[in-house]
Amino acid sequence: QTCALPISEKVGADAFSSVPPFAYGRSPEGMMTHYRTLAEGCSLPLYLYNIPSITSIHVTAALARPLLELQSVRGLKFSDADLFSEFQLCELSENFDVFHGCDETLLYGMMVGAVGGIGLTYSFAPKLYVEMFRKFRAGDLHGAQQLQQRSSRIIDLFMKHCGPNMILLAKMLMGR
């Protein structure tokens, strides 16, 4: 098999992710074909990506369920505020990992079943998020919530002062 993203395998990636196709049509069939093509054309684990604010497509449990038959589909990055929909995705299978994609609500995503998060601010404030994750796993919800509130204040400052330049500021904070 040849990989749909050959560079991913060549550079030693552990997995890859893809948003659903959104430029030319938004049909469930088109999404299924897209992910099937990726899953069948690459040996790496594939993670679906739900980010409806950009794609206008909601990857729901009903849409994701048929993709579980594809061996390489392992999970999803969930970047949306609909926690009930995230819960439903988390319940699909114990072999389907959901990662919460909104830094400002990571704790609440984990509370509905997300196994962790993927986000921008984790790159320059890793200690805060690692500690939040530890407190959550230890059952210290009050302590985890305090750290989530600190995270949300940081993100609020970013949004107020950086707007669309958040990625540039994050790179500067990481020394890149």
C-alpha cells in the first residue's frame, strides 16, 4: 500500500489526522469516502478531526461509527463546545480515543470521557496541563478546576491581545 501522506511515514510520524472534506460538498458519503481512502492508503493510525467552526461539518457518533470497521481509525480530535456530542463519540468503542481540542475546556472534555487533549497552549504551558491531568486522574476535581480556570484566563488574555496572531505569539513563547 502507498500512503496517502507518504511524508508522514517517512519522517517517522506515529499517526496522522485529517479534517473531513469541506471545500466541495459536505455529504456524509463524501466524508466516508475521504476517510476510507486515507485509512486504506496508509499504514499509520488515523484520527478523525471534528472542527465544525472551520469545516461546517459535525463529525458525530453516527457518522464516525461506520468508520470503526477500518482498522487504522483509532480516534478523533474534538474541537467543539458540544460536550454531549463529545460524550457520544467517547462511548463509541474502548478502541476509539477522543482527544479534546479546546484548551479552555480541557477538563470538561475529560469529564465526558476524552483521554487527553491536543491544543496550542499546551506547547508553552505544559506544566499547567500536566498538573491538571494528574489532579483530574487522582479525583481532585476542585484542584483540576482551579488549573482549568488559570488556563482559561491565559487564553482570554491571548484572545484579547493577539486575536488571529495567537500562533505567532505561541511560537515566540516557545523560542521558535
